Amino acid sequence: YQRLGLGRYLLSAVFDAAMAHGVELLQAEILASNHASKRLFRQVSEDVGVTMQRVAMDGEVHEYQFQLAVPPEGVVRPPPPSPPPREKVAQFVVDNSRHPRSLWRHDLVFESGLRVEVRPSDADDVLRLAEFKQALEKAPAAAAEAAATAAAAVTASHGTGGAAPHSADEIFDFTTGFVLVAINAATDAIVGIGRFQRGAGWSKMHVATLPKFNGMGIADYLSAQLLRAAGAEVIPKMYSKL
């Protein structure tokens, strides 16, 4: 939900509510590396007439103070502007006409005509998987960061018993677990991947899509299918040890 204007709207609402209740000073701690948040605070402060000043730097965290201009008694500030409408999310229908006897092969057909086949990965996907990983690595920094964030957001792990921290190499390790791939039928290229592993007392799920295909619901569909497989015991505990 980034870049939809929600952060700007919420921050404006906080400043306006604070001033309406006579608050004259607010304080915030922002990660030094989070340039986007610092830019957002600075822009909103300028828009609503708040003075922003950095007052402390403690390693990775910077502390800022915001001097609020309290309106005279009886003056009501106008409400902050409404956030912009959210962009329309690409819609798809699940078409099983090409795979009527398959449990795990499905086509996602989008309004644009795009057809994405979702199926279990097999030995024939070696080149496709290599190209997918390379495409993510070559993506522009912002897009690659978004892809990594999307992958992390749908990564799940619980328990102990051997579950290791997630890494890029682990996400692209398809030697264990149950793996689904999403393939663009027009280009025969993988645009999304998902993998579920289960061990003694732990389970993990990784899902990632190419930046160009983020926000289209493909990652959500892969996640739902992996969880369906897990619930149907398609992925027994011993599977991750093969």
C-alpha cells in the first residue's frame, strides 16, 4: 500500500489533531537509512506549516522534533485532503479448461489478455528459474527493493527444530519442498515462484514475483495454493528431507 498517499494523509491527520488539541511539540525517531520516511515528514511538515528539526543522532536512529503552530482560539483548521483513489488492481479469472484432470495446474487469465500458468516446478524449469533469478538481480534498485519486500512480506516461519533464517539463496533453493511456478504463457518465462517446506516442528513459505508483475495478485494466488497443498498434506514432513 505504499505510494498510495496513505502515509501522507495519516501524518497530516496526526499534525492537525495535535494542533487542534493545543499540542505544541511532537517528537519522532526515524531510521537514518529510511530516506523515504524523512522525505515524507519533511514534505508534510512544510505543507501544514510545521517546523521540523533534527535534535539527536544515535547511530542508526535520528531524533526529530516538530514545532506545531497552534491556531488561535475559535479557528478550526480544514481537514487534511483525502488520499488519492487506489489504482485499479489487475483482475483475473482461474481457467481450468486446459487442465481438467490436474490438481495443481491452473491458468490465471487477466482482463488484458495475459495468461499465466501456475503449476508445480519440474526438471524442465532449470533455465526458466535461472532467468527469473537473473531478472530480479538486474531489476532497477527501487523495483528490486519492492520485489524483495514483497517476498519478505509473504515469507512465513514458525517453531524451531531447524528452521534457518531466510536468505536470497534459500528462496531460490528448489531442491526441497513443494514448488509452484507462475509462467507467462506468451513468453514461456517464469514471473512468480513459491515454495513451501515442512520439517519437524517448523514450516516455511517463500513467494516472489518479478517487479513488473507485482500487485497483480499472482503472489497471493501462489500463497493460497501452497497453503492449500499444506492443508491437504501434499507436503508431508518427510518431503523436505528428500
